[in-house]
Amino acid sequence: MVRSLDALKERFIERLHSDRNALNTIAKSHPVTSHIQHREIAKLAHGIAGAGGFFGFDHLSRRASEMEATLEAESTEAEQREALSSLIRELDAVIAQMRKERAL
């Protein structure tokens, strides 16, 4: 059981890296408000919210849910960029925390 949980955590870490890179690529594009980008961000944020909650990263889950809500509210591009930046910063923090835990 512990071994399978460890394997899930490893896949979670890999997925966080992948999701973070995808979101960072989108964040660098101008504008970030295209319909295709909204769908991709929403899909990634939804998955991050669920997985983050499962692994006990409530802050990450909240940030991802806030990103989804920002998109659904048809907010301004500035608000969307801020929500996206906040989510990326939280992803960075969780990734750093998990790396530190793995090193112990």
C-alpha cells in the first residue's frame, strides 16, 4: 500500500512539472484570452485542484479553483494573468516542497 502511494506521489510530481511548464508557456503568450487557451488552462487547473486536494495541498487546490473561477467569470486579461501567475507560483512552491521531502 505504501509503495503504491509513493508511486502515485511520483506521478503527481511529474504531472505538476508538466502542468507548470504548460501553464508557463501559456502565460508567456499574448494575449492569454483566446478560447483555446481558456479551455487548456481550465482543464489543467481542474486537474490540479483535484489532485492537489487528494495529496493534501489545499493551497494549491484553492489557487487552481480560483483560476477556474476567474475564467468562468469572464474577467479581464489582467485578472486572468494574475490568477495564472498565482497558480504558477503555488505550483513552484509545492514542487520545491516535494523535492525537499524526497531529499530527506
